[in-house]
Amino acid sequence: MKTNLLKASERTARGTRACRKLRQSGFIPVNCYSAQEKDGKTSHETLALQASAYDIMQILAKHGSLLDLQFGKRKELAVMREIQRDSFGDDVLHIDLQMIDANKPIEFPVDLVLKGEAKGARTGGRLIAQMRQLVVKALPAKIPAELIVKVDDLEIDMSVYVRDIKLSDGVTTAVSGDAVIVQCLPPLTEEQLASTTTAAAPGAIEPELIVKPKKDEDGEAAPAEGGA
């Protein structure tokens, strides 16, 4: 996977108000974590950084997750682990990075890209993607930017499985080879269409919405509402 250069600088002001002011000035707060092993012991480091919102958005537009992170006199290889956005999903509020070793394999989610037009879809079938990403393990430089899934020969009641994806040398996945990536299902029957319409009718019981605790604007987990 190609690396993207991200220049950052240390930030001293912390907290919600400081992060809000930082974003108003065109920067995004960044937390960077590392874990290093030495003499059988693991030491952890957490850095509070800031980076240009424009630079970060350019990297995200290219689906870049592997970074050459520069700050001060240091240059580290890092990956994006979490991107916190606003409630509309447009603006990036905060980013978490993890420093990695170029000589050690890492696990990383890679986008699955469907290519072609399934034969079954041309005859009325429904192409359903069950997976959007596949977690692979490899040295950072060998992680693919994307994995192509060809669906041209897919007919109704056929599927593409994880085992059908050809991974490059040095790239593995712990996901079961029997896991379905995409399948072509038969068209819905009139009875199925009717039951779908009934289920969506007013008065139907809606599933309970589970809300995860929000992070505050400095990246720390905020307490859930309604707690003791």
C-alpha cells in the first residue's frame, strides 16, 4: 500500500473548547499511539498532535490509511485507526493514529471492490454484498490498496467466497474461506414483496437503537447519558 505524507505538530491546548477553536482555524486534533517492546517489557506512548484539515481530507479522498507521519524532528510510519466525524458524517472532528513497525506484519481492513455485471443480475437476480472489507495480515508495504472481486460469472443462487480471492505472496487473512463476500439471490416473489410492505407499515415495532457513548472533542470517551 502506498504511503501518504502527513505533516503534524504537537498541540498543548487540550479539551473540548481548545479542539473546537483548533478546527475553526483549519486544523484537526490527532492522537497518536505506540507500543514498543524492549527487554520483554512494553512501553506505551501517546502524543497529542494537530494536522491541517485540508491535508487530512486529501488523504481520506484517496482512501489513504498508511501514513508517513512527520512532526518535529521525528518521522514515523502510522496507520489511521479511528476517524471521528460530525453527526452528518461530513466534517472530521478527530483522528486516532497508531505508529507501526515497517518490519512487522499488521492486520488491516482492505476495501473489497466489485467488478463486472453478474449474469444473474441481468436476468432479474439481486446482487447482495455481504462484506465490504476484508481484514488481511501483511507487512505494511505489502498491504493491497484494494481487493478486486469479479462478479461477471455470478448466476442466481451463486456466491463469491473469501477463498475465491487471490491474495499476493505474504498476504494472509484469518477470515474463514467459507465466508460469503457477495451473492446473487433470486428475485423477490409477490409474497415476499407483500410481507416486506407489511413489515414497513405504520405501527410496526422498530428495533431498539443501541447508542455507543460519544467521545468528547479531545478523543476521550464521554459518559453515557442516563447513567448512575
